[in-house]
Amino acid sequence: MARRTLAGNHAVCVSNRGFPDSLVVRRVYRKLPDLAAERRGLVRIVDESGEDYLYPAKLFLVIHLPPAATRALRAAS
């Protein structure tokens, strides 16, 4: 079972190498907590399909958004 982490809840895609149909560079994605994946160098991202998948962490820059920004992004999706 995935457990909460203190890392940010969003990430910016800095490369879509290997995943051009699923990821858009410079787009902000929702990041879901998954400590087991993080230990393996992966992050769980809700991608363009609306589903969450594991991607290499090196493709993303984790960001910390204020609560108001998080609510606005969720409302827009």
C-alpha cells in the first residue's frame, strides 16, 4: 500500500523521453505518494490519460504548491 511522503504533490515534466504520448514537457502533473516507487527511482504521476502510472523520477521536477494553487489545478482538471 502506498504511504504518504513529505515530497510535493505536483511535478513538472522536464523530459518525455520514452513517453511522448503520455507526457508533455513543461506541464504540471499531479504526483501521488508512493514510497516504494520512490525507493526505486520512480514517481507515480497522473498522466494525460487521467490514470496514474510510474515514471522515472528523472523526467520530473517535484514542486510544492500552496493549497490555493492545488485547489485551482484540481478544479481545472
